[in-house]
Amino acid sequence: MESSREIELEGHIIDSGIMTRVFDKVLDMGGNFEITTFEIGKQKQDISYARLIISAQDDEILENILSELHRLGARMPEVENVLLETSEGDRVVPKGFYSTTNHPTFVKFEDNWFKVENIEMDCLIVVKTEEKRAVCTPLAKLKKGDCVVIGERGVRIVPPERSRKVNVFEFMQNTVSSERPSETIIAKIAAEMKELKAKGGKIAFVGGPAIVHTRAAPALAEIIREGFIDVLFAGNALATHDIEYNLFGTSLGMNLDTGSLAVGGHKNHIYAISEVIRAGSIKDAVEKGIIKKGIMYECVKNNVPFVLAGSIRDDGPLPDVITDVMVAQDEMRKHLLDVDMVLMVGTLLHSVAIGNCLPSYVKTICVDINPASVTKLNDRGTSQAIGVVSDAGAFLPLLAKNLKK
């Protein structure tokens, strides 16, 4: 005999493609569905409602299907309170713990719904029973005795829906193509950034050293100076090569004005790091007049915070680089609070790292010359990311130009 369970869906489930994804998921996983109620909104602002019976040949298959549908926003008509279990030790998860998505999430506790704070993907939900709060908690922050949500009972998520207005994110439809009209896309991104900043929104920038290598650093410095960036995320390389370029005119020893290797230029990035170490920090080097222009200079002069996360391949590194990756994660999360848009340019690893910490409603644009880099970001869970296949040296100067219009 087949096992079956009733689910319901509500919202803009048709034009957001959620219904189609539900049907496909059920069939792909060997189940069946029967639609018992389907109320379709008559105008674009109206929501729709559907109730379905999902069936499968046994309980195990059915539970697997329901788990996947839960991540698309499906819920049981009768919702019970969440099931909680205490952690037996620091960073020790209870069996069957609920693993978060990056969508807005709510839990039902003592017959009341609570929004899960600081949501991001692949974490746990800890319910602070005395404080009546639910907090998204990375494994590294789990403490002995924390009350962890088990299973999907009493958990509700709200996946992103198609925007009600036409903007750059509506225009690009979350796909990756090198054949899109780049100038049109960049103009739309610039318009979106200006509109967001006019409303008091917060924009983060994630950058790699290709920005310096392709001579796009002055454009990024201008964008920061004009007040469009609120926080910069990068590694040792972007800051080092930006400072090297502004001290010696080279990047990894290459003279960017002539395209030729400078004599002894392979040592310049070490000199640059050493000069900053001698000064004490990037900020000290700016204030002492050692660094007189560039990306890091504009961050210091315009009070734009930056988080430089280290890696095992770093030279030096600069004194501002955070070499403990867990400390770097904490700093990233702190500065990502209330971010409305993230621009990622020329760095796959830092883009994936930031993407893993972002809620799905944050507008995310990933720019890379390699289409596979943009696709990988989506595959790693940052499904809201828009891909722009472009060289940093072409993208940033054109973006700066459009922002000035």
C-alpha cells in the first residue's frame, strides 16, 4: 500500500515556477501527486494557494520527497511545534538535526511562530527557550546544552519569489551567458545600485586580484570614493597588489602601463607588504602618506570597513589579514548583517565563502571571465546569484561610468 501525506503551498507559486519545481521533484523521486485544491490569483499582486496529496510506494521514499518539497516552501496543513534536542557537547550535533537553507525561516515553538535570526545555509537552528528566540547557528558556534531543532516538523521556509517589478534581477533571470549585452546589463546594475543607495541600502563588494591585474583598480577606487560600497571583502592578494601598484606601478612585477616585466619587479609585492608592516597597518600607511591612492586608500579615507581573509598561499601577509579562518568567518558575518546587495568580481573562492553566508533575498551579482565560476557559485547553494560573464577590466570602468550619470 502506498504512503501519502497532504501538503500546501501559498504565494506567487505559479509565476515563480515553484509549482513546476514541486511537480518535477515529486516525479523525479518516484512519487505521485494529486491536486485537491488550486486557487489561482487573478492579478499579478494576488497570491495563489494549492493543496496536494503526495504519495510514494513506502514511508522512506515519501519522507525523502517531503524533505525536498519543504525546501521549496511546502508545508503540512496542520503544523506541530518543533522537536528539540539538547547538544551533548560543543560542536556535537544531535542525530536528525534540521539543516538550514538560506531562505527566510520560521519555527513554531510553544504554539507561536518565531523568525530564525541570521539565516544562512547549512547551519543548525538553536531555540533559546527562555528568551523565546530562534537563532541560525554554525556548527563551530554550537555549545553543549543548546536546544537544537530536529527534523522539519514545525519549520516553515519562504523561498524567494519572482519580483513584482521589472529590474535587473528580473531582466537577467538567474542565468549565465556570455552573449548578453554587457553594456545594457551594467547600466541596469548601476541604476539598481543608485536606487538602493538612495533608500539607505547597504552594498558589499567581494574582489580578487584580477581587478588590479586588469587595470580596473582605479575604477573600483572611484566607486568606493563616490559612496557606493559599504564594506569590502577580499584576501591578501587584492590588497597587496593594489598597494604594490600604487607604490611601484607594478602588479606581480608586471608594469601595468607598458605590459612588460619591470626589472626586479618580482620583489615589489614583498616590498609593498614590508612597507605596510613597517607602518603598522594599512590605515597607518595611509595616514603616514606611504599609500597615497588606490582601493585600500579609498577604504581608509572613506571609512569603508574591509575584511581580508588569509589563505595558505599568502605572502607576508599584510598585518590586516585575518589568518584564523574561523575569526575571518565571524568578521564576514558581522559585516554582512543588513546587506542588501553584493557585487562579486574576479574571485571564486571568496565569492563562494560570502555566498554561503548570505540569505537568499540578498541581491547577488557575480562577475567573472570564466562562466564555470559563476555556475559553480549557483551550484554551491547561492541560487539567487546573477551571473555576468565579463572581464573585471571591462566591467568595473563601465560600472563606474554609469554610476556617475
